[in-house]
Amino acid sequence: MGDTEPLVRWDWIGRNWPGIQQLLTDHIVMALVPVVLGLVIALPLGLASARWRVLYQPTVGLMNVVYSLPSLAVFIVLIPITGLAERTTVIIPLTFYSLAVLIPAVVDGLGAVPDSVRQSAVAMGFGPMRRLLQVDLPIAVPVVLAGLRVATVSSISLVSVGALIGRGGLGYLFIDGWQRQFYTPIVVGIVLVVALAVLADGLIVLAQRLLTPWARARRTA
Amino acid sequence: MITFEGVTKRYGDGTVAVDNLSLQVPTGAITVFVGPSGCGKTTSLRMINRMIDATEGRILLDDQDIREIDPPTLRRGIGYVIQQAGLFPHRKIVDNVATVPYLLGWDKKKARARAMELLERVGLDTKLAGRYPFQLSGGQQQRVGVARALAADPPVLLMDEPFSAVDPVVRASLQDELLRLQAELHKTIVFVTHDIDEAIKLGDTVAVMRVGGHLAQIAAPATLLAEPADAFVEGFLGKDRGIRRLSFVPASGLAVSTERGVPGWSVALDENERPIGWRRDGADGLQPFGTFDLKKDSLRTALDAALLAPPGSAIAVDGDGRFAGVVTREALDEALRRAGQVPGDG
């Protein structure tokens, strides 16, 4: 890499755009599928933990242990089962990471339902299921979405690690740039990952504003 | 009518919250459960809509044992107002009020129309209907809570310390509002409070409870003030029982002199015949005065009006505030003597 090498070679980007787009799509899928799966799994587990408090500490403890596992180690364990350079191999550990964030978010969200609200719901004659769907869950939404923001942004960032097993979405650009001592792919990769994270975060915030206009007081407080 | 028959609530650890409670809550009147914390008043209230189930004894709602009714069905037929209002933060005011109608499967339009009608009824601007609870003051939220409890027009209303979280001025106006509503609606209301003054102001019947879930006394407020059953009730009622009891003696029994004065003093009136002060014979300037409404006020207000004025006499006025007569000290003395003799019989 000579002194005259510029930080970004625009012509390289132009020539490789179709490939970059493919990596971007792959990245989005591998980042978002774990978050969606995580949310789908975290809801029942979180509900159960909120209902039977004894389950809460073991569940969160287990999730934290999972969270502490190095992703590379998990990849190595999974490769014989799900295959090298496969999306599934990346999606599985990322789903667990999402769960570690989302389960406490669901439990905290349900915990944010004021006691007087819960009691008045019972006293008005809500049955358990109806109360959950029409009172508890809607009130938990702001806290759950706050967790979802963290889970989404970290998932987008973490996908890159998959490049080590040949499936890292935009992470490929980092390996490629590093191996060739060529800055452009690295810069493109960073810019796109950050842009993706900011965009996803912004969309969730927007959804939050639209879904929970009633929570403005709590947000500004 | 709600009847408690030997109702006991005992928890797993042996704590007795309510001990062998037997009493009747009459239809169309306000019954207040009052007592210090730990006396079981809230537990008793919550047993009525089965938020808590009694361990022993039974509760009858118009002769039907409430255990025979499925809890959600029972609760939809009983209005409930809770201390912090407990409004649903994610629902607009109109939908909060329409909660029970929605649960009962009313058509949305009809439920909302009913909610708007109730907002007006509890003295709220219908412009608030589209707001969320956090945009309302504590007093407004509590009014919404009352509207919500009334939405499906339940015959019974349970109120669990509904006004204790708001400031005294707002509390007084909410209490007046409740009395005004009750005069129109005639609900069977069970009201829980730890504030004896609130109990005396609102209750047609007051049940005083003591720690351990015992009923100490149940009586009309005037009777309670005149004849507390024991030292606990007397202590709980506090000072000035004699004076406070005069609130329940109507002033209409007073002997009113239609002369515009008493010896040495005359009542000065403005051009609308409304009193503006006492004038001492042969002196200029006006002295302080007090008035009471002959038809609406109590003996206590009349006495207060007399105590405020240098001549020691009270000025009676009609509903429009016009001079109606003078009550002399002697007439007051006579009324006070009568009031002291037979409790609750002014």
C-alpha cells in the first residue's frame, strides 16, 4: 500500500457494486432473522418468567452464559451440523445473543405495568388472556422496543464475525481489504454497517412513536 | 343489598385480615368502611367482587352467593374505582371510560357515545376524550376513573380510597361531585377510606373497623359521633365530636325572627336585600357578619355564622342570599340543647 493510495477508490466501488449489494442483502437477512426469531421466542419465555418469578433468574443466567460464549467457538461447534459458510451457522448464535437482550426486556416491560392498572383491569372484568393481550403487552411495548433497538444494532454489527467462517455479509469486505492491504472495501463495509444500524434503529424509533403515542411522557421524563 | 355473613379472610401464614364480619350494605346508599391501615377494610371491599375470596362465611349480592358467579361476569356488573385511578395509559380517555361496555361486547359507536355522556356527567370537558391519561391532572384522572366505573351503569360501585392521592382542595371537590352524582344515580356504593372526616361527609352508613379485621361499630354518622361504641371508636373519631355532629342537624328547625336586628344592633342590606354587615345603634361603619341558608345549611353553619358576628347572632338568608331573618343567641341555645338530647334527631 503506497503513500499515494487514496482512502477510497470510487472506481472500485462502481465495478464491484453488484457484489456489494449481494453482501448487503445477505448481511440484512443474517442480522434481522435472529432478532425476529429472538423476539418470537423471548415473548413466551419472558411472559413465563414474569408470571413465575422463580424462572426469571435461571433464564437470564443461562442467557448470559450463552452470551458470554465466543461466537467463533459456537461456529466451530455448529459447522459439522449446519455447515461451513452457511447462513444458519451464523443465525443460530446471533439468535441466542438477541434472546439474552430481549427476555429481560419483555420481563421488565411487563414489570412496568403499574399495579393500579393491573388491578383495575382485573376489577373491570378482564379475563387473564384478554388482560395480557389488551393491557399488559401494549403497556410493555416501549420497554420491549428499547430492548429491540439494542438487539438489532448489535446483531447488525455481529454478523461481520461470520466472515471468519466464510459467511459474514459485509464482513467479507473487511477480510478482503485486510488481506489485500486495500482500504476501500474496509471503508465501504464500515459505512454500510453503520448506515444499516442507524437506519434500523431509526425505523424502530419511528415505529415506537407511531405505536405508542401515549408513552411520550415517559420518554421525555 | 350486599350482605356479609360471618366473613373471614385468613392467609396461608395464619394472618387474619378480616375476622367474622357480618354487616349489611343497604341498596342505593353510601356505606363507608373506615379504619386504620391493617383493619381489613380494603380486603373486605375486594371480597365483594372476588378480587379476594373469603376463607369462611359468605357474601350475598341481592340474595345470590357471589361464589356462584364467574369472577369476570361478576366484576363487569360492579363498578370499581381505585386509588391511583388506574387508567390504562395506552388508551384514550374515551376508550378508558368505555372499557366495560367493550368487554360486554357493546357496539363501538354506542360504547363511545355512552363514554362521552359519562365524561359530561362527572364534570369533564368532552374535549379531553381524545387525550391520553398522562395529559390529565390527578383530579381529572380520578373523575375519569369514576366515569369508567359507571360506564355500564352497574347498580353497585366499589371505591377503594379513590380520593386519597389528590390534594385537599381537589379532594373536597371530588367528594362534592360524588354526592351530587349519587343524588341522581342512587347507586349502592361501598367506599373505603382511612379518613374519618371523609367517611362522615360521604357515608349514609359508616362501618368503623379496627386492626385485625374486626367491625367496631356500624351506624349513621350522626349516631357514631353522638354515641361511639367504645374507646377505640371514640379515639378514632377524634376531637370536637359535639360540634361536628351539628353538621347533621338541619338549620331549618331554628326559630327565626324576621326583624332586621337584635337589641342594640341592626342588619345592613344592599340594594338586593343581601346582608352586608351588622351596624351598632348610633355608630357608623359595619361589623363582620355570618349567614346561613335556612333551607340547606346545618346547625353547625348557623352556629358558625353567629360566632363570627359581634352581636352573637346569625343572619338567615334564602337560596338567593337575600335576608330571611335573624337567629338570636337564645334561639341557637335552644336548638343546641335539643340537638344534645336525642342523637340524630334534630
